[in-house]
Amino acid sequence: MPVRHTLAHLQQGGYVSGPEMAQQALVVITTLGTEAEARAFVTALVEQRVIACGTLLPGRSIYRWEGKVTEAVEVVALLKTDAARWDALRSSVERLHPYEVPELLALPVTQGLERYMSWLANEVTG
């Protein structure tokens, strides 16, 4: 089946996909030290409308810091936003995140349920 037909089929089924989607929706990953920190941080970002929502997951990170391999229990935050809000999100993270060097990785969304994607865009654009 040609890719064009597959994308049209997904769009007819209520899914959004294609280059325009990749430029709009982002899932952004960061980590925080405790659930309380993560809840306060994500709540502030939602209140500022730089993210539509954040999902908090328990995690364990292994990394090199100041020359030593370190292991830490952390909370992984999956932040959902629109690419148009990236600069505002990055600025808020730089201002609010408690880490000296916070992880902040943006992953483009290439497909998504149309109703969800509309909700996401509406939440971050007001």
C-alpha cells in the first residue's frame, strides 16, 4: 500500500499525521528528583500554558556527573506541548527547574488522535 494511501486512511480514521504534525506536537522529556518537585513543576507549566499536560513516571537514572558514575531515583516527566510553545517552555524550564543541568529533550509527534491533538493545541494557545 502506498504511503500516501496509508496517511489518508489514518486521517479518515480520526488520526492526524504527516509533516505538519511533526512540526506541531512535541513530547518533551525531563526528570526531577522527587514526586513533590515534579508535581509542582508540571503544575506550574500547565498553569503557564506552556504544556497541555504532563505525565509523571517513576524512574532510575544512571549517568556520569562530576567525573563519577551516579545512580539516582528520579521522576520522569513527559510533557506534551506544541512546537510553537517550545521557546516559552524552554525559558520556563531554565527558570523553574531545580537541577543545575536539567534534561530537556523534545521528540516530534508524527501521528496522533485528532481529538487529542486539537485539545493539546487549544490548551497551550489559550
